[in-house]
Amino acid sequence: MNSEKQSDEDDSVILSPSYRLPTLIIFIGLLFLITPLNPLPTIIICSFGFFLLLQSFTLRLKFTKSDLIVMQLGKELRRFPFKNWIAWRILFPQLPGFLYFREVASPHLLPILFEINSLREQLSLRVKDLEIDKAVK
């Protein structure tokens, strides 16, 4: 069992962060400053953008042979075993999009705070056969 865990660790990949989504949200929030609205929309939208920016600095996705692991500051927050996955899809990949995946127990939607090409590569490598066809609406 210990050698299996060691092999799993040797095959692991940690994705690099991407700051596209938080930066875009902060920029959109700042655009509300030029509207005649009060600054409340700017404060709300920019606060959410700064929250995501903080998350992009602290959260990491780690792919092992058998699991997707969400880590914060190097500590494991949540483990999603691939054996429980039913389907996955990257939504709005041209924008800073979202990763949707469905497990047996529940669906998950994660903002993409990571390098999207590496994310797609790792998902294709580990769970390619579970990808939802883009033609399906």
C-alpha cells in the first residue's frame, strides 16, 4: 500500500496558477466607476475579484494517477477520486472559464484559476473518456 502511494506521488502534477479570471473580474468592476451608478457595484464586483485573486495565490490543483486534489497553502482541502467521476467539461474556455465535473454523489463547478492548457492536458490524460462532447447542448 505504501509503495502504491509513493508511485501515486511520483506521477503527480501541480498546476500553475493563472490570474486571468480575477484580473478580468476586477477590470469589469472598475468599469462600473465610469457609469452614473453609485460605487456599490464596483465595490461588490472588485471584492469578488480580489477574493478570487487571493484564491489563485493560495489554491493549487494536484493531479495524481487516481485523484484530483485541491490544496490550499500546501495542505489538502479536498480529494476527488477519478473512479467516482461520471463526466467533465471545461465551460467557456476562451474566457477564463469553469471546470464542471460530475461525481457519483454530486456535481462540482470550479472557476479556472489555473493554466487552462495544463488543466485540459491533465484531464485528457487521466479521464479523457469521461469528457462531455462539446456538440451536446
